[in-house]
Amino acid sequence: MADTPTNKLFVGSISWNITWQELKEAFSEFGEVGFVKIVTDRETGRSKGFGFVEFETVEEATAAKEAMDGKDLDGRAINVDFAQEKPQD
């Protein structure tokens, strides 16, 4: 993903059982979570195993990234990195 700090985090390797509410709760100890999305398959509605968590500030996101990367969440070690905006063609 990206090395440039941003207030939006990419969270990978999340359990298919995790809800957006549970993801928000897991990250909320690091600051004000403004937005959470778990990406789902369009046809089945099943989680694709990754999502995004957006904080109010870059500092909160940085603290969450450093603390949560590699942590166990519902039996899986999650990957956390700064999200990267999709390039506009």
C-alpha cells in the first residue's frame, strides 16, 4: 500500500466473520473513527477479507497502524497500512 501517512487505513487479512461494527470497536481505542468499510463481493455479499478504517486525524491513524499491524483479530493476524487513493485515469 502506501508509505505516506494519511488518516485512512487499509486493513487486510480480516476474518470473514468480522462486522464493520467490530472493526470500528477494535480501532476506536486509538481515536475518533469516522468511517469503516468492509469490502464485500458484489454477487455473494461475502466479505473479501479486507476493509478500510478512517480516523479524524493522521496522528490517530498512525498510532492505530503501529499498534494494530500484525495483531490478532478473531483468530487472524491482520495487516494494517496507510490506504492509498486510487489514481484517477
